[in-house]
Amino acid sequence: MIPGNHDIPGLNHPYDRFARPFRRYRRFFGHALEPELRLPGLHVVGLNSTRAFGFHADWSEGRISRDALARAGRRFAAGPGGLRVLVLHHPLLAPDGHGRSVVDPLPALLDLIGGHRIDVILCGHFHRSHLATVGPDESWQGVVSQAATVCSTRLQGEPQGFHEFLCTEDRLDVIRHGYQAGRFVAQATFSFGRGGAGWQAVE
Ligand SMILES: [Fe+2]
């Protein structure tokens, strides 16, 4: 689990927001803001993109510090291999016509993805389902899964939903589930195959 912009106190609680923004999050979800999970064949690294304030107009937007990027890089470099998964709250891709900012700095994040051959990037924030491949250039492409919200009532033009991953070493099937008539139903499957330059959409 990693924090999102609604996991810190609002501006109506200025002391908590600026002096101890993650205090309540840590009380309920544990101390680590960037947890790491290692399982056989799977290495998951969290990245905290949530900021209490900054030198940008909209403080709900995602920012990643140089330290956090370096830390994630060290973790992947020292990792056990297998499927490499990066998790952050803020998205890398803006859906067509969306007009909202993606996480910053995106080029540095893409370099991290390419440099460590990260297979999957999980994020959300826009409450819009979006699956694509992304990377620094043709040398490496990872699969970005931007999921809709699971349980928020703040909808952005589509119902609640989530992505289910079925993985083998060289194939990912991502099933998009959406909330429909009182339950989640599988709505579509997006498949990706892995080659020497990462992942690409396949039938
Ligand atoms: Fe968010």
C-alpha cells in the first residue's frame, strides 16, 4: 500500500497537513510510505508521489523526489529479479482530452523504468482505467496500469473498477473489472507479450 493525495489531512487542518502529513496514514497502515515486497518471481517497490505542499499550484498533483527515485533504483538493482513492479499513486499517462497533469518528473521516472527494466507500473488517481505501454524509448517498454477507483464515489465518467493481473514470465493478461448493476464484472482483457525490449500488446 502507498499513500495518495487524499491520505493526508486537508488544508482545513494546516498543522497536521504541514507538520505531520503522514501521521494518520502511518497509524492505520504502517510506518513505511514506500514498502517493498519480495516473493518468488515477484519484486514490488512502492514510490511515494504524494506531497503536502510544493512550488506548484495544485498540491493534489504527484511529485517524486530525486531521493525517492534513487531509492527505488537501488531497490530494483538489489532485487531478486522476476516480475518487477513499481507502485505509485499518481499516473504517468493522461487519457485523451483529460487535460490534467501527470506525475512529475516524468522523464526521470521513464529513465528509472528503462534502466531497471521495470515490467509493470501500477497507479491510479484519475479514477479512469487506462492500460498502455510506456518507457524511455524503444529499448524498453513496461506496462502501465492506471486503475479506476475501487470504492470512491468521486467518479470521473466511468464506474468503480480494478485491474486483475494474470502473469507468466513472458505474458500478462490484464482483466479490467467494472462495477455494474451492483457487482464487479470482467469487462475486457488486455494482453501483453514480453520480448527483448520489454512488453507490447498482443492478441
Ligand atoms: Fe488521488
